[in-house]
Amino acid sequence: MRSLARLAPYGVLALVVVLAAFLSGGPDTAHAWPRANTLVSNMNQAGFRAFTDLETHDAAQSFTTGSHPTGYFLHSIELRLKAGSVTTVPTVKLFSGSGSGTNVETLEGPAALTANATSSYEFRLRTTPTLPPSTIYFVLVQGSSAQWQNTVAFTEDSDSITGWSIDNGSSTRGRGSTGAFVSDPNFTKLIRVKGARHNNPAGGRRR
């Protein structure tokens, strides 16, 4: 029988391996939560000089998911925003059905916007919702100072997944209103939706 002194190094090594697996989320994590890729985007289209002022309006942009039978994991939504001297981050919510439909989640954004600049900002989901196929969702943005950039190019970027689409036009209403949105067919908001196909019906942990 080996002495405890000779076995001790192997015990320490085993403990290190177990701790590493635990801290990384387990050996199946990479399979349970795939790396987030672009699902649909128009961020590479030419940005129009017109912006929607979030100081006076709530703004919403809809998109439609693709046809993958088990749906899609949603990771984050990227927006093109312009800030002045005030760098307060707007509130971004995801709704299903319509801009005033069922609130899926409020997203988590950066700590602040970049002053006097137009930049792209990522807003992440706090959970890992699964979006069913062929379903319309609305991204609602409410703020007090920033502006959301528009485009007149009703075209998705080439890295968008087949079947996904950003709906032509967008919607606005008075800031803080609970009333109906007014459709604006001339402008689509710049947006990128990131996630992955849902290939594990049992779900999984997010990286």
C-alpha cells in the first residue's frame, strides 16, 4: 500500500482539476451555451443623418426570428447611439408581439455612453431566453438624452442568418407614454441581435 505522503501530490492534483471544472461551469458548458453569433443585423448599412431623440420619444424596432424548429438562444442586442454631454444609458427592453406586448426582459447595458460621440453599444440579456421560430419581437428603447440612429437601407447585413429579418420601418411614441406607437415607414433603427440556434431542447447554462 502506498503511503499517504506518496499519494498526497495526486490528491492535490485531483482537487485542482475538480476546482477548475467547477469554476469553468463544468465540462459541458461549451455545448450548453454556444458562442454568440450574429442572428440578424443592419449595423453595416449606411447610417442616415437622422436620429430619433430619446429625450422626447420612446422608440421601438421589430425583428422576426428564423425558422429553426427549436428556436434560438438570445444573448445580446447592439444599438447605434449618439450621446451629447450627458452620457446616461437608456433603458432597453425586449417585448414579444408588439412594442407594448409581453415584456420578455430588461437588458443590461454599459455603465455610461461616450460623450459627444456616435458609437455601438451592447445590451446583454440577464437570463438566457429561448425565442421560438418565426416570431416577431420588439426592442423598446427609453431614455432621457441619447439618440438612436436610423437607416433608410431596408437590407440585412450579409452575416445575418437566413430567415431572420429586421422589419422595414420603426415605431415611436411620446417619451414615457403608455399609449399606442406610431409607425414610421421611412426609417429603420440600426440594430444587431446576437445569439445561437437552440440545439439542446433541455436547455443549458450560459457562459
